[in-house]
Amino acid sequence: MSVAVRFAPSPTGRLHIGNIRTAVLNYLFAVKKCGRFLLRLDDTDTERSSEEFAEGIHRDLAWLGLTTEWHARQSDRLAHYDEAAEALKAAGKLYPCYESEDELERRRKRQMARGLPPIYDRAALKLTPDEHATFEREGRKPYWRFRLPNTDGEHDLKPLPTIVSWNDLIRGDQTVDLGSLSDPVLVRADGSYLYTFTSVVDDIDFAITHIVRGADHITNTGVQIALFEALASAPPAFGHHSLLVDGDGKALSKRIDSLSVEGLRASGYEPMAVVCHAALIGTSEAIAPHTSLASLADALDFSHISLSPARFDVTELDGLNARLLHMLDYADVSEQLAQFGIDGGAEFWHAVRGNLEKLADAKIWWQVVAGDITPVIEDRAFLAKAADLLPAEPWSEGTWAAWTKNVKQQTGAKGRALFHPLRLALTGREAGPELKTLLPLIGRDRALARLSAGA
């Protein structure tokens, strides 16, 4: 069986770290299984969906490297939903209801007061043809509920315990009792369709084999399995990953701009760092950098995903981003460095990459080796002597050791007293890349000028 998975965001906002996790797990699963990855925009909410957000989703996924040529939009598939809805109506599995929200709320309160579960009592199934006609004359438009298969027969309306079970790809054996649920609304009074319905129709039509999504959909999965069967289709395999929480164990807010893909990109994170973090957080695997999606896919194992909520900590992402940069070769970053105006080549990159947290930090060190800085002068007399002892060019990595050995012999300075004043004068900073690699990049003229600053 050829594996087919899907990522189905709604273009009603920007993708955030929680969305990313679902997208990444699906994409990597497709890579590992040599399968297909469908990007489906669930855009039937016309009031909140926008083309701007749709374009943003495509842009964000492209930045993350989760590219696909298999796309769909629910707004293009309304005829398919109409056809499926009519089939369910003809089979008596989709029935019209007329209650207002206020009526439903009052009914729920009465049921709770009587110690009954606050689920829909299927009152609409008891309406007579005359009552239907009366509602229609009054101008009431029906909404439509899916009759769950949780009774002894067609005429018995009382729900009974009805267990739907599946072997979850992540959580193992799972069950949902349809007898404890209300018949779900699939079609609103204005004729628009709800996610529960359109998603199932799409998954059937696109032959989706595996659905990987958040644990908040577990109950919904029980309903959807019944809906697959009502539409004479075998349900796909399901996997429900844990949700992300913050350091205090609270649900991450989708409104935190810094946690959107756009915010992460603007903050200077590498796309593969974001993808690695999304894939490995909340698993028994070490959160380690991978330089390719194929390598990360090989490390993916759904059985290693914890069932407990995963704690998102931005400092962990910071560390992962830095470790990834330290692994990258010059060819991996040359284009971005050029965009920063950095043309130091591989020599510069290998000198500074071990000291970067974000790639943009390279601009700091390019300024140090190729631009103007304000030297920090700690011991003017010592620096003047060191300037006199600067060797002639050409310089190599061995120049630093030979020069400082000579300075030590001539001044008696050693340890911090030897190296710290030189670093402050040459770089203007307390710490940084090894000076044996920076010094040849700085060059003799700049080094001499900085050691002699203010003299």
C-alpha cells in the first residue's frame, strides 16, 4: 500500500509551532515510507479565511523545506461535499434539525438538572411531517446532524454504550464511546459544511492512508471512523501526538507572534533547527541537529513520542540552532552570507561558525575582521610593545602562537595578562573565535592600527 498523508491547516491565521509539529511529523513519515504528502487548505470558513494567510502557509512550508506538488483546497470541492451529504440523507444518516442555540442550551441545562448527560436528545427525529412543514413556513432553515450508530435499531433513539476502537500509531489501543456523544452537526443552517464532514470526504477521495494529528482530535476520531463507515469506506490509520505546552504546563498561545513560522524566521532561526525541534520535542530521542530531512526521517519513530504534553522551551531551540550552525559547511550558508555582504569565504566561516547562535551573528565577526571597530585598550604600554613585535606578512594560523610567544618573552606577561589585552584590542570583545584563526583574517594593517589606537 502506498502511504499518503496530509497536512490540513485553515488559512485563518499564521502557522505556529504547534501546526509545524503536525506538518513535520506527517512530512517525515511520508519521506520515511516513500509516500506522498498532501497540503490541503481547509478554507470553507469564508468569513475568517483569507488569500493572504493561504499564501503565508505556502511560504512558511517552503521555508521549512516541506515542499509538495500535491495541493487541494476545500473551497474547490463543494460539489463533492454536496454529493456525499445527499448520500447520507438518502440513507437516513443525516437528519434535519431546527433548534436555535438558545433552545439547545436550555435543553442541556434541563438534562443536567435531571442528572442526565448533556447530549442532544434527537428530538428532531421525533418531528412529524406537519411539524417540519410548520418550521419551513416560519422560515427556519435546518441544520443537519449525523446520526451516530449507537442504538439497537432505526426506531430506537436512546443511545447505548457503543465502543469504537483503533490501534493508534502513537498511543496504542484507543477507544471512544459513541453512546456518550451528541450526534455531530455536519451541515450548518446556511448550508456550509463543518470540518468533521469535509475532512472525511477529502480523506476518502484522496485515498489518505494515515492521519497524524494532535491528541485533541481523539474523540473526533471515533466520530469520523463512524462517518467513514457510513460512507462505505475503510478508515485510515490514525496517530495522535501530544500537544505542546509552555514551561508552566499551559497550552501555548497561538497568538504569540514569536512562535509563528514568520516570527521564528524573523528571529533568525535556521529552518532545519525548527524542523528538528518540532520532530524531536516530546520524544525519547535526544533533541539533536540534523542537516537533512532524510536523516531526520530515519530517526523518526512514532513509538518514541511521549503521551504526555511536550514542553516547548525557546532556550532549547536556541541551543539546537547554534549546534546546527556549528555543523554546517560553507556551501550550506554561502548564499545567505553573501546576502549579508560577507565575502570571507570558507576560511572566515570555519573561523567563526563555532561562536554563532544565529547566522546573522556572523555579521558581527565580519565587522571585526574586515571593518572598523572600537578597540578596548587595557594596557597601552603592553600593547605598544606587542605592536612593535608584530611579524611581517604573510600570516597563517601559526602566526598567533609565534607572535604571542615572542611578546611573552619580551614583556614577561603570561596567561590572562598576555592574551586578554590582545583580544580586547584586536576584536573589541571579551570572548569569541580563536585568535589564531581570526588574526590572519584581520591582517597586519588592521591589527597594527588597533593595537596602536589612541597612542
